[in-house]
Amino acid sequence: MERVVSGIRPTGKLHLGNYFGAVKSFLQMQKDYDCYFFIADLHSLTTHPKPADLHANVRSVLAEYLAMGLDPEQCALFIQSDIPAIPELYAYMNMNAYIGELQRSTSFKEKIRSQADNVNAGLLTYPVLMAVDILVHHADYVPVGKDQQQHLEMTRQFGNRFNRLYQVDYFKEPQAFSFSGELIKVPGLTGQGKMSKSSGEADTIIFNEDDEVIRKKIMRAKTDSGPTEENQEKAVEIQNLFELMALVSEESTLVHFEELYAKCQIRYGDLKKQLAEDMLQFIRPIRQKIRETERDDAFLSKAAKIGADKANESANKTLKEVREIIGFRKFY
Ligand code: TYM
């Protein structure tokens, strides 16, 4: 069976971007593929979380994954730090990643700007750790949003380079995957770019948030003064609202507002009200499930244990083979 691997950093509660960029594909794939989905807590150390926050964040992402429908009996659902083979393989793969290429990665350049006071070595070698997450399970597919595309290219490069260095045909080339056929970028509400954990509260629709908070965020989303000519091209912030609507509203609702826009008859207040209601309809059952699952300690711990066992089995096998390929031999 073909393998699938993907992860999410536990640096906050899951948002709409995580769902449509990643989790929706996870849900579709878990039945038909051999899936490994995880919480990337090692990755989150680059931002120096407090120990108690780290645990609470991992716990809430685990509950959210389960509430959204990931089934621990169908896929390996695990926490990255439960898999010791990952940091070990990361040490080996780091020898084979070059400073220049790591410095050129878009995400590293972005971090230099956004967290200039904490440009640590872990940020630089982040793509190596991510490659290890994927290669350690010999993934064929990696369901991710568009923002992770470059990391996937780097993963293929590191795997191929290992193969060349040791003259083996060991790691395969994983491909990015999305349920919709093309990688998704869910826009934020402020018109600046993609919805993300770091782009700020006002930009992000979080599942585990109350109706009023979500409504307010949508009603405050930036708009312009409205189209003045028929079929006018939309400004980015308007386009974003339509894109969000396409994700959660009925097709006929979207068509209705598209037509109003094209005829210069649109009232953005109505559009946002409709979007907020459709968003809440979409979010409410998931949120309800999240809140139930968060209280179920026994379920969380059982799920994490089953996942860790499955993932360790696969990762330890890879580690053993890699150590042999590299040339480590025991003297005793
Ligand atoms: P992270 O935690 O930032 O995001 C988790 C997943 O959600 C997707 N995503 C989005 N997709 C579309 N539109 C958005 N606005 C949006 N925001 C987030 C991301 O593309 C991602 O799929 N480095 C990864 C975590 C990771 C990983 C891995 C992923 C670590 N190791 C191995 C896949 C395989 C990250 O920071 O994602």
C-alpha cells in the first residue's frame, strides 16, 4: 500500500488553513493509504515554547485531529517526539545539507524577517527535519498546503543526494498531494496573504473559537469601496472573501454574490454576514467534537500510544537500514 506522511506544528489551535490545506486530505486518504499523521512538536521548539505550553498545545492539536475525524485505528496518529529515530536520522541528514541551500529557503528568509531576535540553527535546518519526517516512513505522498511546496522539493533533493552519496536506491521521491488536485492556499481575512498561525488573530479563523469571535472577525475583514464598472477585477481582499466563501458556502450562494459583484450591486455587509453564517455552520459540529474530545484523557492517551507504536516500528526499520548504508558497524 502506498504511504502518506504529514504533520502540523502545535503552535496554536488549528485554523481553516490547516483544515483545507492538510486535514481534509488526511481524512480522504486514511482509508486507502498507509498513513502517518503527526504533531510536529520538535519543529515547534524553534520558537522556544514554555514546557507547560508545549504540552498543552500538543494535547489540543491531538484532540483536534481526532475530532476532525482522524481514526487512530486507520492511520498512525503520533507525536513526533515519541519517535527517537527522527532526531537521530536528522543528525545524519544534516551532514548532507548545505548551508547555502538552507539559507535560500523561502521559509528561512521569512523567519529572519519575522523573528530577527531568534534566528537559531534549528530554523536553518528545519527543512532537514521535515525531510526526515517524510523519508523515515518512505512516503509516496505528502498532503500539504501550497506554502510547504518548497520543503517538499528540498526533501526530494536530500533523499536523492543521500542515494547518490552512498550509491544506493534507498529513499524514494515523495510528491505533494491535495484532495482538490492542486495545492491550496487559504487566504487570511486581512488581505495580506495566507491564513497562518503567525499572521495574527484577526487574520485567522480558528475552529475552537466562539460564534461571536468568528462573526466579528469576518465582519471586520477589510473590503474596498465596491466595484464601479461591470465585471471589474476584484481587489485581493475581496477575492479572499470569495475564496473563503467557495470553501464553506453552497455553490448557489457563491454564484449569487459573484453575479451581484459583476453587476456592481454587491453590498459587502451582506456578503460577510452570509459568509459568517456559512462559516459557523461548517465549524460548529467540528468545534463541538473538539470540546468533547479534549475532555477525554483516556481516548487521547490510547490514540497517542497506538500511533507511537506504529510509527516507531516503521521509523526504527529505516534507521537500522540507514545505519547499515552509512557504514556503522558494531564492535561488540
Ligand atoms: P504548519 O503547522 O504551518 O501547517 C500545517 C499544514 O497546514 C497547511 N496550511 C495551509 N494550507 C493552506 N492554506 C493556509 N493558509 C495554510 N496554513 C497552513 C500547511 O501547508 C501544512 O500542510 N513544516 C510544516 C509541518 C511539518 C510537516 C512535516 C508537514 C513538519 N514536518 C512533514 C508535512 C510533512 C508546517 O509548519 O506546517
